[in-house]
Amino acid sequence: MRCGFSLIEMVGVLPILIAVMVVFSAVFYASLDDVPKLQQVAHTNSVLSHMMARLTQDVDAAESLPESAFGQTANEKILLLKIDGGIVAYKIQDDEIIREELASGRNKQEKQSYRWCVPEAKVSFHRWVSSGSAYAVEVRRAVQYHKQNQTEEKLVNRHVLYPGCIAGYREKQ
């Protein structure tokens, strides 16, 4: 009885083992490279979801969506909300979304400013205007994913938010 492998058997197994390793090396490379990137995409999407929750609260409490206030004009990068007599601005700058109070309202001590760090995110605000005034805001968002000299947009979606105090809006709910 034999209890081992001969040298000839080992020499025969080595090329097969090398071939299997070459085939599976692409899988190992992909998992080492793509998994951290996909985790970053998921984290950025999570932060965007928290920002959207806060924005939804603010829009629900908004009296109107002014076009300009305190020298700032609403556009794709700036959203202005009139809340409790004050103005709240959402600004997209570099890799951050900033919520600022431009004027204080009645509940000054309850309000806070926020900063959301969202690298690789694409966010834009689009006001829906009718008869000269905005009645809703559309928020477009996506997370950019870079893979081998290509950029893809992942987790793309749009939200349309209506201010809570539009005449007749609350009665319909």
C-alpha cells in the first residue's frame, strides 16, 4: 500500500492547479476591486436617503418655494423654502449638500443646519412653475460608479415634493 503521491503525479497536478488559478483569478480580482466601490455606492445612497427624508419634512412644512431670497436665486444647485417666516436653502457644493437657514423664523431654537457629505453623487433641484409661482420641486439623484474608465449612474431616481400648505392640498389627503 502506498501512502502518498509520487513525483510524477505531482508534476501532472501542477499544470491543472495553475490553470484553475488563472481562471479564478479574475473572480478574486473583481471581488477585491468592486466590493469596496459598491460599498461606497451603497453608503452614498444611504446618506442621500437621509437628506431626502429631511428635505421632505422641510417641504411639507414649507409655505412656498420662492424664486429668490437674500441674494440667492433658486436653480438646479439651490433650493429655497419659506418656512415659518424664514428661508431655508439647500445648496449643492462640491461633494456636499448643505442645509442653511438664511433667515430666522419663529422656532429659532428648534432649527439646525446640516451638511451631508455625498461623494460621487449627482443631485439637482427642478422647480415646477405654473402661473409664475412654483407649486412643486423635483429632486433628481443618482450615484456615480466608476469602473474601468467608464462612469455609470446607479440607483437613479426622482422625487416630486409638494409643499404642505398649497391651497386644497391638505384637504385632498
